[in-house]
Amino acid sequence: MSKSRKILLACTTHLVGIALGWQGWVLAHAPSGTNQETSRAAPSKRDAAGNGMAVEDVFEFVQGSDSVEKEKREVARAQAEFDRELAELDVPADIEAALSRELEEWVKDDQDHRKPSAKIMALMYHWAARDIAGMLKWAESGAAAQEAIMWHSFPVYEKLSKDKGPEALAAGLNGKFAAFTAHAMAQALGTTGDIDRALALKSSLSKAQWEMLRDRFAHTWPIERKDDIAKLAIAENQPELLLQFVGIKGSEGARWLSQMLADGSLDASFAEQLSKNQVWDELAKSGSVLPLNERIDRLRRSGDADRDVVGEIAQSDVTQLLKEGRDWRYAFRHREADAAKVLAEISKSLPELASKAPDALRAQVYFELAEEDPARAMKLLEGQPEAERLQIASQAAKSRFANIDPNDFLAALEHVPADTQELWDSRLAAWNEKSHLNYRRLSDDYATWVRQLPPGLDREMALYSAALAADHWNSEVAAELRAEITDEVLKQKIAASRQ
Amino acid sequence: MKHRIATHTIAIAAGIALAATLSGKRSAYSAAPAEEETQAGKPASTHESRSRRPSVVRKPRAEDFKQAWDAVASKALPISDRVRLQKNLLEKWAEVHLEGALDAAMAEAWDNDRSPGFEVLGTSGNLYMEAFRKAFADRPLDSWALISSGRYGVGSEILRKQWVTSVSASDGVTVISMLGEMPKGLKEFAVDQAMRSAETNPERQAALLAKLLEYPSDQQTERWLKRASAFLPADGDPVVLREQWSTLPAGSQRTLAMMKWGASLKKADDAALREEWAHVPEAERTAAVDTLLTPTATEPKSLLTIIDLAMEAGEWTTVFQKGQENLRWHSSGMDSVKLATWATTLPERPETVEIFHRSVDRYIREDMPRAREWLEQMEPGDWHRERGLAEYSQQALRRHNDPEASRWALDQIADPALKQQAEGWRRDWERETGKAN
């Protein structure tokens, strides 16, 4: 079954996730303002002839088509129309019939031209107010009704919670769309920040319904009312709930929990469960809340003996930094900064790691930069002993270079010899990994690329690994690739794998 | 358990993808002329500087976009802001010079450093691809010629996939008409995308199916038709539809007719389904079972009866592959008591083990004391009891944080091999939660 089919089916059965994903996406894409600020601050450039547009003007020009801004305008427009429709609507006696009529026209628009309908939202609002369970049963009747729920339920539930209280949605905690309802209720209750009001619902819900609602609080409860969610997690004996909440709240959450664990303010047996939980150990890895030594100890305790915990911490901190701060990889790729400059900037932002684990930090920065320009990134490793340099470069070849132009991977291999059995094995493992990903993504074009490579070990390994990868997708191409292998060892290896 | 969590994560990811997709689409709909947009969306603080720059009244040309693109690297932007700016540039650039915009995007890294591993549907994980949605949809044939020209070498498939997603949204017939020009791996994705875009519009759906039937009647076309049929609405008269397929010669027309018959039975109750099944000739039952269990967007009302029919017909491979898959997608909407009761009728075979677990997990976790009583009533050694106990242990640990209840269940398991396996699951939980002794 193809990935797309899987996603399609996920769409039909895991609507909850989809809706939550939607909401997460909208939130994650809320404009931060950074873009506008920095783009205005950048220097203005004109072309040599002086008759082109200043780059700032081009940036300004394209900002008008910014999809996030459009989304915001669209949401505001839909909300205003919804309010107007609610005020004007003459509620029909048979809402289902009216809604079905509306829907018939609405779904005819192809997906490209579809917009949320204020009329549908208003009808859904009244139906949900009257009989939310009945509405959700109807929603399961076919693709169109399902689309209607997908597009409209969140604003409807939000408004209904505001007008009649989150409790008014409780009868909608059944069926395929139950988790939509649970999320909307948890969000509304989170806005009130009233944990007792949330707990009061418990007695009126089934165990499964309550748990579905309760577990959503990790996502919706405000950090300002964190003590309440701790109270709830203890009352329910759910360390996972609190850990999930802490994970979502990032470093502020982790700092708060580590403080509580340190000062003994939590119930002793609950605190013990928390501190032993692997999730807490993993949380300690991300976000430099705890001292480095403590982070290392935690990860060592829960992992395999040969786990490279310092490397994992460096990876977590560096990728986080590059995501939240300037993306130095891009600056490096376009020669706005060299490797030493990037390392210096990152060290400045991660002083503890830079002073206590400089090698791990350097290796991590190398991993990040090697994908962008392997030759210039090698400068970072110049001062290292040769064995170490080879080990890091070989590790990069294996674990990085996924989903990029395979030519860049090939270029990176120029810096890694294959003159020992270990390096040869590692190189083949790197090719296997890359060909598996590349064939899936680039399809038969990847096979064509492999066959055009110049003769040599990399062509042989590429043929071998691509043949293995292609076998799953296109057996004819796989056979052609196999037939071109000339390296005796690889020939034997692939023959053995087919027995 | 882990698997379940994973599928939910996937669903959330799919939701994000869908949200991003829909928003892109709506943006295209609401796009006013670019100049007006710039005026309206312009921050007030830049009005003054703007008035000193008369050049801004015209639209940027291809070279202006190129220059702006090259200037992006000097800006100290976090990745999400940078990519957002670049996508805006590419979208407008593609309007005036598609080739230049595509060249610029493909010269960058093709991966997703913003959210590694996350992939918006159709983008192959390349962060810039969505920017070409409108250009591909507006000029499908020109853009197809460009991206198929070999100019983008080994990266061409990334662009083809985005082309399929973009054009499918408004013009699925064009996508279907290009299947012959697509590489093997892309064709089925294209059928899915085109059909999905027409899921709620019967006229467009009919046009797509008609286009598919124009292809020669061979195995490939039949495979496409089966995929396309996942999107068929659950309507029509099964008797009429059966008469249709049973009179047609083997080939595409017959396959589609049979798929329509299968779709028409999605909402049939148990009795109606069995009644209809009785009229299916013996020789057609393999194909008929396969049809009834083809995964579709519509939840089959009598899924358990369909699986029963497949078992009665001895179609064990279909039961194992498709029965299991259907249950995974659709069991969450079923009555848990009915499902668990049905599970106790399953014969003991390798093909039914996973089906059994997924049919009793919710019943067990919803009410542990009830489940315990249910299991205790079964004969010792009965395979349903054995497997039920193993699942009980899992639910006790994973959903109720109750190692004692798990221990009770594990100690009742008679089969040493199963006991060992279930103890292994428990050790996984102990390690993950730090509860190991």
C-alpha cells in the first residue's frame, strides 16, 4: 500500500489527529513579526545598471501574497461572516435538511476553490446546540458530511463553548469525531483555567470519554495554571499527562518540573514515578534547562551502554538553536559565513557545551554544514587527529545527506577513503541508506543517475544499493542495475541476498 | 500500542499537511491582483520609504526576483521566516519566469531542515515545492514539458509529484490524460490525487473514471481503476450493478462495474449483504471478496460479515492482508462489545491473530473488571482466552498503569511461547517507564 493511500485512509479514520494537526499548523504559522522586522532592516541592493528594483521592494511586493497573512485574513473574514449569519439566520425546523441542501452546493467547488461557509457554520451551531450527538452521527454518513465537519467544526465549537459553556459539547464525545469534541472542550476549559470545572465533568462522562478529554489538557492547559494540571495529574495518577504537558511547554515547563522534583513539593510516590520515567529523561536531553552533567547522567541511565549521549545532547541543542535563531547552514551554503565563523557563533550561544564538550559540538556543527558544502565543512576537522577525522566524516556519510541531491552525497564521499575493511563496510552502509531513501523519493530517475556515474567503487556500491532498493518498486530496473555490477565482492553479496 | 500512537502521529502530520494544502488552495482563490495586495498588506511604517521609491509601482521582473533571491542569504533569519519569504518570492517569480524560479529552488538543498522527516503531501519533503502550486495548476502542459525535459536531472521526480498534486486539485482529467507520460512509480499516486480531488463531486468523478476507461483494457488499467474506486460513493442498487458486471466480458469495464457493486454494499446490513452474496457465482467469489475488502473512504457497515464471508470462502490471504487493514482503519467507530464478541468466533490461524488483538483491545481497556470476568469465563487453554490475556496485560500497563493487573493476566497464560512474548512486551513497558525492578 502506498504512502499516499495510507495518508488518505488516515484521513478517514484519524480525523482527530487531522483536526489537531490543522489547529497546530495554524498556531505554528501565526506570524511572529520577525520576518517583517528583519526584512526591513536588511540592506537595500540595486543592480549594477541601477534600473532594477531594490531587493527590499521585491520583498515587500511578494509579502502581499504571503499565505500566512492570507490565512489570517481568511479566518477573520469567515469569523465575521459567521457572526453575521448567526445574527440573521432564521433557524429552520429541519436543520439536517437545510444543512444537506447547503452542503450539496458547497462540495461542488473543487478543493482549490473551496472556502468555509458561514451558512454551514451557523446551521451546525444550532444543530450542535440542540443535539450535538445527532449532528455527529450525520457527519459519519459520507464524504461530504465529513468534509463539512473538517472545515467548520472548530469555530462552531469555540463559539458554542463561549456561549453555553464547554459542558454543552459533552454529548459529542462519541463516535468517529469524538476527539474533535474533546479537543475543543479541553481548549475551552483551558481558556477558563478552572481545573475544578474540568474535574466536575468526570462524573458525567464514561471512563473512556473522560480519559480522552483529560489527555487533551496536556495540549490546551495554560502554563500560568501549571499547578492545576499537576494537581490533576496527581489525582489521576498520570505522570505521563504531566510529562506531556511539560514537553509541550518547552524549557519553561522543564524548568518548573525539575524545580518541583528538586524541592520535594510534589507527592513523594508521584515524584518517584516521574523521575524514573523515560520521557522525563528524554525531556532532559532537549532544552538546556538542567546542568550538562545532570543531562548526561540521566541519558546514560536510561540508554544502552554504548549510547553517545554527549553527541545526542549536542545534536539536540544545535538543531534547536539553528531552528530558533539564524539558520547558519543557509548562510554557510551561500558563503555568507565560513565554517569557523559558524562554530564560533554557535559556541557563543551554547557556552556550557562549548567549554565542557567542544569536540562533540564541533562534530555536530560539521554534521550540519557538511550537507551544504562538504569540502568547506572539512575545515572544521583539520586540527583533529586523522583517525578521528575519518571517523566523523564516515559517520556523517552514513547518518546525514538524506533527502538531498545525491550528487552532494557523492561529493562528500571524496573526503572519506575506503582502504580498510571497516571504512569499506561503512561506505556501503551509507550507500544502502541513501539509495533506499533516494529510490523511494526520486524513483527511476535515481537508477538513471546511478548508471551514469563514472566507473569506480562508488558506482559499484551505488549499483548494488540501488538494485536492492529498486527491487521493491521496479523489479525490471533492479535486474538491470544488478547486471551492471562488476565488483566481485558486491556481485557475490547481491547474489547471496537473493537466495 | 506503540503502533497506535504512531498512526495517530501520522494522522496529525497528515492534518498539518492537509491544513497547509487547503490554506494554499484558499490563498489561490482569494488572490487579488498583486499590486493591490501589496498596498493592503503593507506595514504602515514603510509608507514613507515607499513614497521615495517610484520603481515599486511596477511588478518585479525575472532579474529582480533573481537578485532578491540571492540577497536572502545575507539576512539573519530563522529558517521558518526565511523559507516563508522564499516561497513568496518563488510564487511570484514563477508567474513571470517559471524556469528561473524552478532553477533557483532546485539549486537549494532538497530536504526539510525545518521539521526533519515531515512531509507535506506531494512535496517530497522539499520545503519550496508548494510555491509552484499555482504556476503548475495555471499552466499544466507548459510546466509538465519543462519539468520533464531533463533539466532538473535526478530531482525531476520531486517536481513531477508536486505537479500531480497541484494540477489534480482543479483539473484531474489532465492528470489522468498524462499517465502514459509518467514514470511507473508516479502513476498510482496520480490516480489517487486526481480521484481524491473529486471525492465530493460525482460529475467530476465520473469524468475521471471515463478518462481512465480510455486506456487499453489491461492489468495496469484495472489496477488504476481499483485504486480509483476507493473514492466511489456508497450508493447504487447492488442487484442492478451485479447484473451489469456479470454480463460484461473480463476487462476494465467489468472491473469498474464490480467495484461500483462493492461500493454499493458498503452500507448494506448483515442480512442484505448475505442475501446479495448468495447470488455471487462460486467462480467469482475470489474477485468479489477482494472487491468488498478494497479499502475505501466510506466505512463498511457490515465489515465483520464481509470478513466472515472471506473466511467462509477460504480466502485467507485476503483476510490476512485486507481484513486486518480494514479493521485498523474502521474499528474505532464500531461497538466494542459487538467487536469483541465477534472476535471470539475467529478460528485459530496465523492470519487471524492480529485481527483478534485489534478487535478486543478497546473492549478490554474500556472496562478492565468486565474484561477480566469475560476472560475468566472462557475455557482454560482456549486460544481466545490466551490471546485475550496477553492483550489484557498490555492494556493494563499501557492504558491503566497497572502492573499488578498485568501480572495477573500474564500468570494465567498457559502457552509458554505466548507467555514469553507477552512478558517481553511487559519488559519494554518497564524499561520505558522506569518501572524495572
